Amino acid sequence: MLPALPTILGPDPTELLDAALGPGGGRVHSAGLSQVSWWPGRSLSAVFQARVSFGPGNKLQDQRFVMATGTSIPAGVLELEGADGAPPPGEAEEEPAEGDVRT
């Protein structure tokens, strides 16, 4: 079962991408799904094309991002949530600010 499937393939990926880019000062202006790889019950990978900027007044850039869920996640990726729904290992538990959403 892949509980993140509806979130990853939802109508607007910008919230998830903003969660990944936000800590580095990035902001997603638009994003669209460009490719999906799905192994039923095992894994899902989705590739997104996005227009992003880093910092106020910075030029928009075209970037490609991959979101994945499943039994094995490649090394070196940014984990927004661990397999048990908790923050990934090594990240401090902290309460989200009002209005923040954990993914």
C-alpha cells in the first residue's frame, strides 16, 4: 500500500515542492507532472517540471524534481516524512508553525 500516492499525484504539486525548497529560500511558481513510474503496491515515482526562484527578485528557473514513495527510496534524497509518518532520522522534532503542513 502506498498512502502517499494520492498526495503525490494530487491536483497541485506546488505545496509538496515548496516544502522541499522552502528551507533553502526556494519558491515554486508553477509545476506540472511530466512522468510517472508505478509498481502497484511497491513504489511510485513522479517527475515534475517546475518554475522556481531562490530568494526575492531572483530570476525564474526551470527545474525538474522527482517525488517517490515505496519500499526503497534512493540514497541522497530529501525525505519529507519517514516510513512511519515521522520526520526522517536526524531531524529534530518540532511543532509546525501555525498554517504549516507536514508532508
